Amino acid sequence: MPIRSVFMAVAALGSVFLLAGCHWWGKSTAPPLAVVPGVDLSRYAGTWHEIAKYPNRFQRGCVGATAEYTLSPDGKRVEVVNRCREIDTGKARSVRGKARVVDPTTNAKLAVTFFWPFSGDYWILALGEEYEYAFVGTPDRKYLWFLARTPTIGDDLYGRLVDLARERGFDPARIEKSAR
């Protein structure tokens, strides 16, 4: 067997063990996180504005963040385009990804991939009756976003979302309003 094939096999196997270990060690002791009972992905599609979030490394230096979701013709995948402007230069920045439904009973649990083979959880934890706002997070409670169809929301709705985040085990002190 050529040395390159051996190296690739060892690297692939090592990656599997590394990812499995990270998954096991990263288990949360918080109670399970409930999602909304049902999401109509065709209604969820479209443009969402980021209202607030937990700060994260992949959005560092970005303002005016939006996410555009487009449902695939078979209804099982969602194309994702995240956009923002760089604070320093005002230059537009975007990244494309794909989301797949991992819980077809509710359509509220998705796995999003921006850089294959890595994916992240995207759970819809609250959703307005008219799909006018959404509270999205991860089951380990490391990531959180408040999204809306408009660039801003009223203080009452924002307060309700913060209260809901607290009730679900998220730390409200970490939530930061997004800059426009």
C-alpha cells in the first residue's frame, strides 16, 4: 500500500475519533432544549435580519448581518447565504452553505454546513405566528440568534425573546444587540 494511502487512512480515522471525542466531551448538563412543534420551511425561506446574538468568532468585525434561506425544489434542503459588512472597510462579506433537516417531524432541527465536512446545529426555538421573528440556537447553548424579517424589532418583543432565552437556559448577559 503506498505511503500516501496509509497516511490518508490514518488521517481520516483520526478525524473520526477527534470529532467523536469532541462530541462526547462537549455534552451539556443542561436540560434538553425544546424546539417549536412545526416549521413550514417554505414560509421560513426568505431574508432574515440579525437582531441580536451571542458573540462568536465567525461574525467578528461584521455589522448589518442578514441570512437568506432558499428551499430546494425537493423541500429537504435549504440553501443559505449569510451576508454582512466589515466594520473597518464597509466591504460586503458573504458565505454560502446548505442546511438539511435532521428532524422531519418538526423541521425545527437543522444541520448547517458552510465548510464541508463540518456542520453545526441550527434549532428553531421560537417562531412568530406570522414568521416575523425567530429565536435560533444550539442544543449546547453556545450559540444564539434573534432574527426578524425587519432590521429592527420593538423593545417589548426583544424583552420577550431575552426572557425566553433565560427560561431555556441561555445566559442573557451574553446577548448583544447587533449593529446595523
